[in-house]
Amino acid sequence: MTSTRDSFPIGTRKSALAIAQTVQVQSALQRLNPDKSFPLLQMTTTGDNNQIQPLSSIGTTAVFTRELENALEREECHLLVHSLKDVPTQIKSGFVIGAMMKREEPNDVMVMRQGEVKALKDFGPGDVVGTSSVRRASQIRRLCPGVQVMDVRGNVNTRLAKLDAADSPYTCLLLAAAGLQRLNLEGRITSKLPPDVMLHAVGQGSIGIECRADDAETLELIKPLDHLPTRLRCEAERSVMRILEGGCSVPIGVWTEFDSSDAEDVGTLRLKAMVSSLDGSEIAVSEASAAVNGSVELAIELGKTVASQLLAQGAETILAKVLQDRNQTLVPTGTGEENTIKGWEV
């Protein structure tokens, strides 16, 4: 397709992490299209503006995407860059996730003050874990009975400053490895949490590029950035979420692996998922695999299979309890870069 545009504005939030991710996309597109320009359109969203009220009570499910999508609809920009885990599984009609960039490390990590080290197995009463994610909170409560979980809000640097403060109540923070890596803060990681310790968020570690479904020119432009193994993994994860989310803040964790042959699109996809009560006392876990061989449709079907198995194990009862307790959540859903409504989070 012959391009008729010289400029493709990219919509993004103003946070440091959002800008870092967007610059990554901008640089990749510029290398592939040196004759084009990709200016950034930086915006503030509802979730950025409301740094006090828990997201579950704001009354919208698109607190980090609504303003961006409105600008995209008005054609003020031609593409949006998101942390994929911030994107609802049901996106606005007329829009598509045109590319999912190669996934970075999806694990969660533990961050302590500089020079402090403590094994997670030694955590218990008296230790305070900072997180605004109900998924992380439910799993840490299950792993470390008696530990206190305390809400921590703001962007990554703000949270780290709260941890490092002289009067900090936190023993550690739980964060996504990818966010720290993109901000060149990998040195702050005390320890990584493998999947047998903590399952990560749906889409965590992947950058999603959203555009209008009828914008063939932009879709063609971003096509080289789409990484098929990442898309297969994330589409399977989002399929689980789509069935289980239930319209409320739900502790859902996942893990995927794609074993491929020399051909990138031929291989077996494995998916593990869990749904937990808010306090971690009840849990349903399921795991399955399928030879998806490059088929997004088969990856989505694998997600549906795992979700169905979770429901058969009692996940529906757990979700109903979560819905009932939504307004008395033990850990507020948080603000800034944390978003656990519809399963989103940082």
C-alpha cells in the first residue's frame, strides 16, 4: 500500500512509563519509515487526574484509555500506545489492537530499600507489603500468612520514593519487572517472583498498539511490529479474562509459554490461570496446552478452555464473593498506574 500521509501522531499518557513505551514504538516506526514523522500527542486521562478515589468507585472501566480513544476517534492521532494489561478485553467499537510488540519479562518482582534483602518465605506478621493490585495482594496473603498488605499509589517513581522515605511503613513493594526495566530501574529489583510463586497479570510485559479498524494505512504501517508468539500468548490470556472478569475487580493471575520450532508460528502454547478470593483463602487453578501453530483463533479457544475449567472448579462462586465484597475491598484498587478494574493493573 502506498502511503498518502507524512505524519502519524501517536497518542499516549503523560506518565514516565507511558512515554518510555511510546518512544520505543516511535523509534521502531521511524527506523522502518525514515520518510515519515511520528510526533507524540501526550494526554492526561481520568485515572491520572484522580489520584485519591479508588478506581472501582470512579464509575468507568476505561479510566486510562477513554481520553486517548476519543482523540483517536477524532483523528487527532492515528495510533495509541498502551501497556497491554491496561487495555480492556472489550475495546471500543471500531478500534483494534493492530500490533502487540515482543513481550518483555512478564513476571512480578519484589523491591526493597537499597541494601536490604529478605526472602519472601521469611515474610510474616510485622512485614508490610505495598501494592494496589488485588491480584498481587491475594497471592501474597496466601504465600505469607499474617503479612500486612498496604495500598501504595502513584507512578513507579512515586511508589519507590514512598518505599525509600525515612518514615516508610513498607517492607517491600510488588511491581512489574517490565515497568522497571523500561524506566532503566532494573537495579532496584531485589528478587524476581517466578510463576510458581506468583502468576502475573493478563498481558503484562507487552505493549499494545491501538488504531482505528478502518485505518488500513496505519494497520499496514504497524504490522511489522506485531510479534506473533506474544500475540498468541496474550490473546489466550485475554480470552480467560474476557470470560471471567464479571465487570468487577478480580484477582486473576496467568502464565503462558509458547514452545516453537524453527518456524516462529509453529508450536505448542501452554496456559495456566487462577482466580482467587480477595484474601487468598479460596483459589481455583487450571492449566492446559494446545498446538496452536500460529492460529490466534486456537489461542483464544485455549483461553476459553482454561476459563471453563476454572468455572467448573468453583471460580464462579469466588467471583460472586468478590463482587459482593467489591465495596469493602481489603486492598483499594489504587490509582495512577495501578488499575484492577476489569482485571487491569500495573
